[in-house]
Amino acid sequence: MKHRVQGRKLGRTSSHRLAVLRNLSTSLFRHERITTTLMKAKELRPFAERLITLSKRETLHARRLVLRDIHDKDVVSKMFDALSSRYAQRPGGYTRIIKLGPRRGDNAEIARIELVDAEVVKKAAETEAKGKAPAKPEKKAKPAKPAPDKEAAGKKGRSKSSAPRTESKGKAKGAAATRKVGKSGS
């Protein structure tokens, strides 16, 4: 039974897990949005929100408590200057998690975690509203290449000897490790 067991282990030791959360929260406060796995985002949310709540106190003790976890002084000053005033009237819920779907390769669920009322989102919305988004120059289409003759392609693909090519498989040597390869080379 899983009574009174909180948090996700994320396949790491406790010190590594704490380091991952510190690094993720530093990146989140620096860029105001990051993309990570869904489980890391769900673990990061209470960790980051606790730090924002501490930064709203604006005392030396609160600053030192935040500096325990965020080792970048520029990010800490941003938290105490910009983020604390932005969230002064908000009683919590400073982050938003948006599911992005599975990652190609290992099928891990990916999510974007971002600060609510992030300046990154506001800047993007303002540029779209003004219509001043820089237009990318269109690429010119390349002219189509003529198809090569079948006779010329057949001559290029084959070597001068008529014997079939062989390919060694793995590190083993000898006749047992070779196999005949057709035209495609596989």
C-alpha cells in the first residue's frame, strides 16, 4: 500500500532529484516557459510555486531561502523584482502545464510548463496583434533535374568485376560471417 508516500522518484537518487528540480526551476524562472516530461513538470510545479511564494515576502531571510535552491543571483533578483510584483495579488497557481503529446523516440509524455501571465506569451501576442511579425522570405523552387538513363545508372552502380559483393557481419572473421549482398547494398 502506498499510504503517506508522496512525490515521484523520477528514477533518481534524492540528491540527483533535488538537483534536477533546482535546475528546472532556474530555467523556468529565467525563460518563463520550458518543455520537459510530464512527470518532471508535475514534480516541478509545487517546488517552483513554493519559491515564488517565498519571493513575494521580499525579506532578506526569504531571499536566502530562495538562494538555497536557485544558485543564479540574476534569476533570484528577477524573482524578487519582477515576479513578486506580478503575482502580488495572486494567492497561488503561478504555473500552467500544457500536455504536448508523446516524444518521438521513447514515447515519453512531453509537457510545457510556463508561468501564468508570462512576458514571453505577451510579447508574442503583441507582435501578432500589430502585424509586425517579420515575414520570412519565400524560397525559390529549384528546377527539376532530368531523370538519368537506366543504362548509365546500371553502369555506375556496378563495379568492373562481375562477382557479387560480400559484406562482413559484426566482428567475426571468416567465411561464415560474410553474406552475399544484392544491388541495393543491404
